[in-house]
Amino acid sequence: MSAATTLVEVNRLTKRYGEGLTATTVVDDVSFRIDRGETLGLVGESGSGKSTVARMLLRLIEPTSGSVHFDGVDLLHANHATLCQMRRRMQIVFQDPYAALNPRMRIRKILAEPFEIHGTLQRKEIPAQAAELLRLVGLDGSALERYPHEFSGGQRQRINIARAIALHPELLVLDEPVSALDVSTGAQIINLLRDLQRTHGLTLLFISHSMPLVRYLSTRIAVMQRGRLVETGEAVALCENPREAYTRQLIAATPELVTS
């Protein structure tokens, strides 16, 4: 793919904790790209390093070595002003929809924060935009005056997604966004994400331990085992003809996805 097509390029990303003989490597020499408009599924069992990769990509934690380029910008050497600008273009949805929301804030305040922090709207414009964000994720404006504990898990995750898309990001990192939800609610969230990707032109990094779920949503798949990338490929081809025994185990370990 050309540089114009590639949005994210990760090269030899490594994360170690500790030093010397006691050092623990949780991500080891991981490289991949994400092209504009596609969904890259990052799949592996718990503890394989998927979430650590996502957090390093967004510079929520610092890598030990390696590089991350977003639209040609070296994120790991970007200054504060540049990184602030780039954060408007890349957002994350976390696994636990309740822990990601401040329980003391009404939803109107939670959705207003991105605009207030980045100064993209005048204060009088924010309430209408917050209501529009709720509409986009299937909730109505009455939710604005309520608190996070008044919603179901699926509704809270919709609110998290609404906040994540508030600034019209190009990249959305989804870190196990449905693993805390029941199957039917999770399927609704997955279909919502597909709709938002289509209507907003989003590029997605979708992280999961479920191979059927990753296959359903992804353009390409990258498989992680014990901190290393062991196999990558087009989603359908990789699932139908996996090279690695570990990939075959992941496919066999999870039931088929129900999406309706």
C-alpha cells in the first residue's frame, strides 16, 4: 500500500517492565499498518499484549522502543502541541463502559468535555451537538440530564462511542468494546460500529479475544500470542486457511457470532 493509503504504521513496537534479569516483555517487536477506512482486528487470548499495543499506539503509555506514525507524524517524538492536535484525530472506546464514565457527571457534561478541551465549539452550540451525538448512537436527548448509573451496560457503551466520535476522529481504537456485555447487546453495538464506520469514514483498530467477532468486523486480522505478532492476513482468508496452530485454536475456542 502507498503512504497515502496507510493511516497508521507501527514498527517494531516493544514494551518491557523492569530491568535486567527481572525484566518482563509484554509486547515484543510488533509491526503492522492500518489503511484508511479499513478495520484491523487485533486478536489474541487475555494477556497477549493487545491492549498494551493499543495504549502505546495512542501514547497513553510509553513504549520501550519502536515507532508509531499517524498520517506520517511520528507520535512518539511529537511535542505536546502536536500530540494534542493528533488526539482529536484518534480516539478510544474502552472495555468497561461504566468505568470509562465519570459517575458524578451528567451525560451532557461528559459529552461536552471533548468540545471544551479542544475548543471546537462555542458553549451555546454544545447542547445541540451533544443531543445529535446521542441520536447517532441510538439514544434520545432525554439522556443528557441523567447519570451513568441510570443506564444499562449497552446504553453506557453507546454513550462512550458518542463521546469518542464527538471530534470526528479518523481512527477509533476499540479495546474489547463488547466483552462486558451480553451477546445480544454486544451484537447491537457491533452493528452500530459498522454503521458509524460507513457513515463517518472511520478507520478502526478492533481488539478482541473472539476470532468470529473479529472476522465479522475486520478487513484484515493480526494475531498476537505472548506479546508477539504471529500471523496477519485478510480476514476471510486467514480464518479459512490459518497457518499457525495458535490461530486455529483461537478459531476453535469461540462459538459463531450471532449478529441479529
